[in-house]
Amino acid sequence: MNKHQIHGNWKIVSGKIQRIWAESLGDYRAAVHGNLREIAGLIQKEFGLAQEEAKQAIEKWREEELPTALLKEQWDRFDLAMRDQWDVLRIRRKLLSHELEDKRQLVISHAEELVSRFATHYKLSEDDVARQVNDWLTMARSWLAHPSPNDRRKPEEKL
């Protein structure tokens, strides 16, 4: 056994340790470096290659495989951030839906008084005001049923 093979054994062990530790912490970049060290150790051990030759083989592998690993790491971080943000938005939407429904119910319970005040203030007929209040209630009901921005058009605007 020559010195390159002994160094190769050490790289295999240290690379495995680094990879396992990094994977347990969710650090894919460090895990990839652990894999690279382990592969360099295998190459050195199996073929007794000099360290420089092993590095060249690793660099070639790194050029082909590392971008994929980095993209996966970036995608995982992005996915986690989006899930966290989506959960926050879902909770906010639920709270706002309850607020909107409470206001809608308040308008329904005071509809006659509201119609007469609007008619007096804006000098409109009670029928026009009643139609506008009804449109607002229909739109609010639609928003509660379909929270997507594309579904928030007035009923007469839908295709």
C-alpha cells in the first residue's frame, strides 16, 4: 500500500463524515463537497493516483454534476420560503374573509336604513341605491366564494 492509497482511505472516511454531517444539517453544498472528497479518496485508493490527478478527475465531475446539486439546493430553499409565505397568506386570507363576511352581514342587517341614507345623501332613487347595495353584496359573496383575483369580477363582467 503506497502513501496515495493511505491518503485515499483518509479522504474516504473524512468525506463520508462531512457528507453525513452536512446532510443532517440540510446543507446540500457541504454534502456535495463531502461526496467530492470521498470520491477523490476512492480514486486515490483504488488507482494509487497522485493527488493532482485525482483533483483533475474531481474537477471534471464537478463541472458536470455540481450545477445540478446547486440548483436542487436553491430550489429547496425557494420551495421552503414559498411554503412559509403561502401559509402566512392563507391565514391572513381566512381572517380577512371573516372580516368581510361580518361587514357583509352588518350591511344586510341594516340594508333598509343604508338604502334610505344613501338615497338621501346622494340624491338617488331608493331602487338605484338598493340595486347598488345588492351588487356590492353579490360581489362580496363572490369574493368569499372565489378568493382568486381572476374570479373577483362583478357577475355581469364574467364571460
